[in-house]
Amino acid sequence: MSQPTHGAVVEPAAPGGRSTTAQADDAIAGSSRGDGVYRFLTTAAAWAIPLLLGLITLEVVLAAWPAFETFGLSFLTSSEWDEVRGVFGAAPMIYGTVVSSVLALVLATPLALGVAIFLSEFAPSWLRTPVAFLVDLLAAIPSVVYGLWGIFVLLPFLRETVMPFLAGTLGLGNTPFFSGPAYGPSMLAAAVILAIMILPYISAVSREVLMAVPRSQREAAMALGATKWEMIRDAVIPYARSGIVGGVILGLGRALGETMAVTMLIGNRHEISSSLFAPGYTLASVIANEFAEATGALHTSALMACGAVLLGVTLLVNAIARWLVWQVAREGR
Amino acid sequence: MTSSTAPTRPRRDTGVRRATALRTAGTLTRRRAVNALMQGVMYVAALLAVLPLLLIVWHLAREGASSISLDFFTRMPKPVGEVGGGMGNAIAGTLVLLGVASAIGLPIGIGAGLYLAEQRGSRLATSVRFLSDVLNGLPSIVMGIFAWQFLVRPLGHFSATAGGIALGAMMIPLVTRTTEEMIRLVPTSLREAALALGYTRWRTSLTVVLRTALPGIVTGALVAVARIAGETAPLLFTAFGNQFWSLALDQPISALPLQIFNYAISPYDEWHRLAWAGALVLIGLVLIISLIARYATRSRFGGGGD
């Protein structure tokens, strides 16, 4: 830390043969101008973020406007999607987005919490870094690679092993949730890949929050004779609860907007089906899948309207999540 | 420190009180068994979480490695039915897109990070910090729609610039966040020493503070680049893809993730093979950038930054 100080501080004494007072005068004269420019530039960069967010919202709403104007609220409730007649309703996509994301949360949350607890409480120190690194690496894999792996590895596995097991061996085939033929591309497949993708986000936030729990809290529980698990359950998790919830909601935000992997695995059909084996659609995947072959301005605008709905939902979900995490961070201080 | 905060939060104590109650409830053996069981469950959870990563890496290596050769990096894609061909144009296209994105994302992100670190408490700083988090959480496909409506639609054609802008917008919150964090790590005494020696504020910020924090900021920038390198959704209707060799900024441009997507959903085995190879190259690219980022951080703590 001390080395850069050295180099940087010595430098100004060197230049020119002019007197130090003249230099100081120059510096004072130049200071207000230079400082003004510097201040202006950094402030402008800071303003760029709110402006960009505003511009994004504006442009997306503009692109979506024709569809909203034509269909009004029925865009959200109708499940008719007919390019030929020019009627568009996004209900199946909204349903698919919510179901796939919530299901992904149900699958990922216990696992992510388990990893977070493992890393913050149980893991021996030599195992902590590599496991944390590997889990974090899951977040670095591009969505399209998940999709590729999903198509050629996950789908066959689900079709040949998991789906027959759920429907046959467990006898759930008669329930509406696991009925119908198992083709592979399905709501279930999308939820499983989403669960893998959001796991690192939930576990990273949970781990951070768990580690922020004061030591006194743990020691108090231990001193009262609690076992390690009792300490975690009764002293650590309650303290970290709202932060963990924030992490889960952050994961939800990720899952809602995830596009490529879902597009490649969900089967892309405009239908609401209770069965998780049936193909579906999400707001993001319909845009990715149909944009290239969109027929006419209204079709394109309907796709953009799906994007606008998605934008609204994720803005809301993210704001809630950030607020919750901040709340804990502030309390922990 | 902690003792002073305890009385203000009575609800935090309930957990401890419950633990006391439990201590008397179960027998010690049972409680120890539960403890061991839960410990086992956490180990299994960690194993299950790491498993998909290992599987993905293994499949990528098995399916993709055999197709990687010099041709893959230099040749153009071949039409359906012909064996061979590479993804030279897609790899070059991805590099161009990353360049455009960095040209937009880095100056704004670093500038905003400087502002946030220096004007820590101001109202603008607080809201910008929050909004940059919100921006970070926006779905990438929304960035695509934004760039399409903003640039592609008015100009009437897809372009590398539009794709770069969509990716650059995604970079801004990432770079802002790390820049702020890194600059906050620079000791105040350093800034004060420079100011006391007569440095103007802007020179202090740029030549002393920013310079000290530079390795960390470089790391942050590289991590941001690694994250957007694999993005596909924002490019679908901005960069669009291109079958031919094109690096022009005002023309549609090919990109590695786009090409992987198109090949993966195609019905041809030969294209599937190329998709796996492309995915392996993409992961390799992301990994190399991340490793360089790690190296940059290490040299920072290893001393001798100059």
C-alpha cells in the first residue's frame, strides 16, 4: 500500500525550473477549472445510470404501445395468439413465466441454503474456498451453454429417467401435474435448468448474510448448550432471515428474465397446461423465439409488450429484493 | 460493540431463549444425532450443487474438444451438408462486440463509480447506487429490446453498434459497483497527503486515488466483460448474426453465443458438433478473462504495483 504513495507524491516536485510559488499559483488558478470539469464529468456519469434506466423503460413502452393500445387489459388475460388474425394475448406466457420461476425457486432454495450453511458453518477451511469457487462458477456459465447442455443431456435424462419415475414409480401420473406424454421439452425441464442457474445467486447472498451474523449470537447459543445445528436453526437463521428472503427474491428476479436456456428447453407452445410435462412459454422466450419470424408490426409490438410486462415485473421484484437485503445490511452494522 | 446493540433488538433474543428451552426437551443423544444428520444433509447439498457444474464441464470437454482445431478458429461456417468449417467470423464478431461494449460501459461505469465513492452520502449517490442495482437485475432480453427500438428500428437495419450498446448498458452497473468498492479501499490518508502537497482535487482523484485502485478496477472491468461475453438474448435482434466475414460496426455481425444458439436448435448433427465446440471455446474465453482478472487482483496484493 505504501509504494504507490511514494511514486505519486514525489512526482510534482520535479518539473521545470520555476519557483514553487509560481507553481502553486498556477495550481490554484487551474484547480477551480480542472476540479469543475472533473466534478462535471463524474456527476454526468452518475446521472447516466438513472437516465439509462429511464430511457430503457421509455423505449420498451414505446415499442409495446401499439399492442397495449389495441388489446388493452385483455393482452394480459387472453390466451389467444393468432398471427393470421392479428390477435395476441400473453396469458400463457405470464403463466409459464410465473410457474417455471416459482418451481425453480422451490427446487433451488433448499439446495442453495444448504450450500450457504455448509460454507458458513460446517465446511472445513480447506474445502470452503474450492466449493465456494465452484458454486460461483455456475453463475459464470453463459445461458446459451446451459441451453445446449439442457437439450443434449438434461432433456434425455428427464425423458428417460425422471419423468417415468415421477409418473410411474411414484404413481403421480394420474395427478394433473404429471400427466400426459413425456416428450422432454417441458415446463419441468425449464424449471430444472433455471434452478441450476439461480442457485449460485441465492447461495452467494445467503452465505454473505449468514457470515454477517454476529459472533456473539452464535456464542450465546453455544454457551447455553445448543448443538451446532440448534445454534444454526435457532440463533443464526432467524437473525439472517430477511436477508435470505432477499436473496431468494433476487434469484426470482433472475429466473423471471432468463431467456436463452428456457427458450431452448420449454417447448414453446401457447397453451396453459397444468401438467409440468407439457410444453409452455415464458415472456422472455416468446420474444427470443418469435421475433425473427414476426409477421407485421402488431406481432412485433405484441412481443415487445411481453418485454414490457417482464420489465415491470422484474423492476418490482428487484426493488423489493434490494430493499430487503439493504435492510439486513444496515441492521448488521 | 455488539453488547450496545443487543438491548435495542429484543426479538433477536427469542432464538437463544428457544435454544435454552430445547436443551431441556430432547435427550442429548437424540440432539446429537439430529446434529450429525443435518451436517450430513448440508454436505449432500454442497455436493448436489457442485454436481451440475462438473457434469457440464465434462460434457463440454467430451463433446467439444475433438472438434477444436486451427480450422475452427480461422474458417467460415459451411452450408448444411458439408462437413467441417469453423466459427472464425463468430469469434472475431464477439471480440468486436466486446470492444464496443467496453468503449461504452467502462468510461461511464468508472466515472459513476468515482462519483459514488467521492460523494458517498449525497442524495444522488444513494439513489444512483440503488438504481444501478436495479439496472443490474434487468433481464438481458430487455436490453435487446431497448437497443432495437433505440437504434435498429430508426436506422432500419441491424448493426454491431446496437449489439455493443445493449451489452455496454449491461456492463455499466457491474463496473460502477466494483469501481466504487475499489476506490473506497484506498486509504483516506493517501488522498489527504496528496491534497496537502498542493495537488488539485481532480489530479488527486485521477493520479493518486484512481491509480492506486487501478488493479482492482481492471479486475472488475474484466469480470464484467467475462459476464457479457456469453450473452445471447440482447444480440438476437441487435447484432443479429451474419454468415459472412464482417467486422463493420454498421452491419449485422456474427457472435459466438448467437452461433451456438442457432446451431444447437438446428436438426443437423454436424451443426450440433460445432455448437459443442463453440460452447467450449466460449467457456474457455470466459475462463481466460476471469483468470486474467484474478491475476490482476493478485499483483495488487503482492505489492510492487509500479
